[in-house]
Amino acid sequence: MKKIYFQGTFGAYSHLAALSIDKEAEIIPCKTFDECFLKASKDSNSKIIVPESNRITGNIGIEYLIFKYRLNIYLEYFQKIEHNLLGLPGTKIKEIKDVYSHGQALSQCSKFIKNQNFIEHVRADTAGSAQMVSKVKDKSKAAIASSLSAKTYNLEVIKKNIENEKGNLTRFLVMGKNILQPDYGKKKYITSFLFKLKSKPAALYQSLSGFAIHSVNLTKLQSYPEKNTFDSYFFLCDLDGHIEDLKVQKIIRGTWATL
């Protein structure tokens, strides 16, 4: 059976995204992102699904693991983030004093929390917070998490969609060890790639000028220093186009051959 690893606990938004990608796969939680990448790098029959960025809060910060493990990116998936107030069955809002969740989730629900005069408690993840509330069996404690977490830990959704801004999305990347790429056709494609530059004047400008010359849209550029040095940097890039697109090949062959 195929495996999909995710960081967190059952009921997390990553778990929800994994179910949307492949309901038939064995979905396995990991304590850390590093553990996800490590397991996939050793098992060609597995994939990982990891959050890369959020529409509101920006980059999640997994780029260094992409540089470290060099897994292949197969596709992107956008998961709608809808935060819910979860408590023990029968709990009323007025009974709740403490609310637990990941720091970002608490921040994204700050208006609701302030209006209810809840005391915030930051924990490692949203689903883990729901699991804790389920175990302690104290109606004064609630969690902010997904509706899947409510089902997973037998909690009640006391209040739906309590986030400050509606329509929040997290971009997930599905990655694995095997090299796979879609056949080149008329669809829209994203090509992700890494390159390294020495820290010297105009190096980045020279490497990127080909995108403007060939009218290729660069949608992501993230830098990260090479291990134990600030003399050279890795760059993670996304561009609109297929690796077999002639314009994309001209950029890669023409620009980096001269660097």
C-alpha cells in the first residue's frame, strides 16, 4: 500500500489535505517535518504532504529541508483553512476559559478570542490541542482546530469558522523520492528548481535576467545559505512552464551554463 507521511497528529489540516490527495493511501503522522522528509527519502513507495505557505501568514519555513533532502515535487494542493472552536460534548461557550492551539491558528482567530475573553495557550499543533482537550475532560478548556479533529477526538464543534479572515488557504506540496513529471501538453505547469550562487555582486541579477528576456514568469524565489557558510546561497524557484518548454530550456541551458 502506498504511504503518505504528514507532520502533526491525526485530525491536523495536513491530515485533511492528505485525505484529499489519496483516500486509499496509508496516512502516517510524523512528529517533525524532518522525520517526514527522512522517511520519504528512504522509501520510494511513499510520499509526503507538507505545508509550504499560507495566504495570510506567508512561508511556513520548510525550504531548508527541500535543500537538504532534494525530494521531487509532484504537485501542489490548496487546502481551505477553516478554524473551529472545539470542546467536550455539551459545552457552552460561557463555560470556556482557556483555549489551546498552534500559534498561527490563535493569531488567525484573535478577534473571536478577544471578544470571548479567552486565555490563550500556544501548543505545537491544532490537532494535538484537540487531543489534549479530549483527554483532560474539562469543559473550561477548548481547542481551535479542524472539523476533522472534532470527529477524530469525539469533540463538539461549538462555533464554526471563527477565523478573522474567510477564504484562507494553505499551499501544500506533495513530494517523494522518485523522479516523476507530467507529460508536456497544453495544461498549465509549474516547474520548481534549485540553484546555488556564490555571494558576489550581480550574481543573482545575471541568473535571473533570462526570465525577462524569454518572458517566463518567476512566481517564487526563496534563498537559504549553504550549510556552515554565508559565502554561497541556495535558491528555490517556481516558474510558470514545463521543463520541456523551449523557453524554459533556453533559460536553464543558457543562463546557468555561464555562471
